[in-house]
Amino acid sequence: MNEVMQNQKVDEVLNSVSDQYLKKKKRNKKIIFSVISVFVLVLSIVIIILSCVKINLKPYFLTEPASIHVYIDGSRKYLTTPTDENYDEFNQIYQQAFNSNILTALFTGKLGSYQINEPDKSENFYANQSSLTGMSDALLNYLGENYVHLEYVQDQQMYNADGSVYYSRRNNLRYNMQYQDVYFNISDTNVDHELTFYFGAYYKDDDGVHSPHIITITIRANTYQLYDYVANI
């Protein structure tokens, strides 16, 4: 009889321990699930915010030009200056071409950063290097039929993404590179694409301007709205 009672007590103790273990395990599962749920919620909110917040990927030192020329199918289709009546409308579309949400910029590695590319072999920027006029054959080949020309009337300084002055890598002396003309191609397809700015870069000394050649910066952009705006005027 005593043995039966002892066995019953042992069973009760085991059942109690088992129940406590199951309750503890269930409680731990709830805590883990709650933590995971909160983490997923926070992550979702962060992703939504990053997908909504816009960042302009255009190189920051590209200030407002004196004039903007837009070429469609190889012919100039549009010309505007900051004093024109329709400039604000055009400039808004122009700026939007370089806007990207932060999430996309993070995944593409283009979050406000850029690299200045100066080829080892220089290519002429202008058709006439001495008068700084026209477009070289190399530049025309790069641009294609649809492109934008940003024209400045004063020397502009090139800067690295970290804000430091850009010096030519092709010279032993530290020549800071300047420009007055920039081109970039535009697309007739409504998708993000690699967009390259072509700078007519040169340095100046006591002898004047030296051999403007092509230096580039590549970012991601969607220029379709800009193309569509001008093509349908």
C-alpha cells in the first residue's frame, strides 16, 4: 500500500514538473515570438521610411548652369536659362531625374557618393581645343542622340565626394581641374539607368587653359520624364 502511494506521489511530482516545464517553454516561446514580431515591425517601418525618403544623387558641386540645352535625335530641341519664364517647371523635372529613394541608393552603393574617373589615355572634349568649341568625335560617340548640355560662363571647380578639391591624376604636379561644359545622356525608357556626366576638364596656369579632356562621373538616374517633357514640346 505504501509503495502504491509513493508511486502516486512520484507521478504527481513528475506531472507537476512536466507542467511547469511546458508552461515555462510556452512562456519562452511567447517572449521569443513577441521579440521577433517587434523586430519585424520595426524593420518594416524602417524599410517603408527608407523607400519614401528621397536623396538627390547628382554630384553636389554641379550648381545651376547659365543655360541648359537638350538634344533629341541629335538636334537641339530645347534651350532654357534661369531667367526664362518656364525655367522653374523644367528645373523641377530636371532635378527629379536624379532623385532616388534611400533604400535603392543603399543597395546600389550610390548613396550620395561618386567616383571621378580620369582615364590614363586622355580624350579631347572639344572639336576645337584652342577655342573650346564644338564636341569631339569621342564625346559624340559616348552621348548618342539624346543628351543634355550644361553650359557655364565661368570656370567651375571639380570636387571629390568628400568635399576635397579634385586634382588631376595624370600630372605629377597638383593641377586642380576646372570646367565650363558638362554633358550627360538621357533615356527614352522609363527605368533607372547608369548615367554618366562628361566634363570638359582642364587646368590653368600662366600659359592659359591646357588641353581640355574628358573626365566622367557615373551615378544612377531616371531621365525619362526629362526626355518626355522635351520630346513632346
